[in-house]
Amino acid sequence: MMNVLAVGLIFMFGLCIGSFLNVCIYRLPSSMSIIRPSRSMCPKCGSAISFYDNIPVFSYLWLKGRCRHCQAPISLRYPIVEMITGIISVDIYFMFGPTLSGAVYFIFISSLLVITFIDIDHKIIPDVITLPGIPAGLAASFVLPAISFKTALLGLLAGGGSLLIVAWTYSLITRKEGMGGGDIKLLAMIGAFVGWKGVVFTIFSASVAGTFVGLIVMLVKGKDLKYAIPFGPFLSIGAMSYIFFGEKVMLWYFHSF
């Protein structure tokens, strides 16, 4: 009974954090403060949202996805982000328990969620997350049992360095920019948190997923091979996947040979 109650509380905590992540996703690209104004507002009519209309997921369902004041539709992304964060918080709890490691990984994954949806909406990866995230990842190595400072440093260099080489080579050959600087800084941050093995897993899984999604987009929308698809979300998903089951997948893969 206590475990069920604990999981329920953790899930609700995750929903609340997801609500805050939605604030970050909306405000950061516009260089707005994520603290002030403290109350959320309808992006259409500007009306302040009351606390009872700002309950994660429930308020969206109760209001049928519309603003109470102007009836403008509310993006489905809001409850989606909240639900994802709630589920991740429970997954982290089951995997790491109430530990400092679990808290670090939860903050890291939350940052990746913000980056994912901002990159989808605006095709940018905010430096305000990735640049502080790099030293934060190195500092986290002192409290994460699965990674040492040396491993974190190698991950940073492998992550940022590998994409920097790819971007430089592509630019040299085509005289065009192919890989954005945001992706480079993002993978450097990811490497600092998950190490060089995590970088390998992240790049491989992101490349496979990105290729698969890219082909589907071209088939559906009839776009050519130059159609730009943000790579940040795939890198973020790859890093999240590594945290939850990447080590097991890599052990299985290498043992298979």
C-alpha cells in the first residue's frame, strides 16, 4: 500500500514538474523569464490562468482543451509533456530509488525534454540549457556511481568533438552548414552526463531513428533529401534511452559477437 501511495505521489510530482517544463518550452525561445510573471497566461487573449485551471492534465480535460476566457484551443503538447514527465519520474524512482543519482538523472532528462520540444517548434537548441549543462554534467560525475570524472570528460570531448568534425567536414565538402552548433553543444552536454559509451549509443540510436522518421516525412510530404529535420530530439531520445536500458543493449550486442 505504501509503495502504491509513493508511486502515486511521485507521478503527481512529475506532472507538476511537467507543467513547469511547459513554461520553459514556451518562454525560453522568446527570452522571457521562466519565473515572472509567476502565473501562466493564455497566449491568445492574455488572460491570467487561475490555479484551478492550471492543474496538470486534469484542467486540460476539464476545459476540453480550450481557454476558459476566449475558448481558444490549447495545444495538446501541454498534457503530453506533463504525462511524459510523470511517467519518467516513476521510471526513475523504480530504477534508482529515492537517491541523489535519481534526482540528477531526472533533472537531466527534464532538460532534454525542454530541448526536444523547443527544437521541434523553433529549430533551435537554447544555449541557456546546454552551456550550463556541460559543467553540470562534469560535476554530476562526482555523485553518479556509474560514471567517473574522466569518463564524463571523455564523453564531453567525444560528443562535442564528433559532431564538430562531422559539421566541419560537411561544410568543407558542400560549402553549406549541415549540423547546427546547438546539436554540437547538446551532444557535448549529453556526453558529460553519460560518458563516451553513452555518446556512441546516443549517436547510433539517434541516426537510426532520424533516418527512419526522415524517410517517412519524405514519403508523406513529398520532401526532397534536403528537407531539414531537427536532430536535437533524436539525440535527446537516444540519451534518455541509454540511461534506462543502454548498458543492457550494449552488453547484449557485444556478447552476441
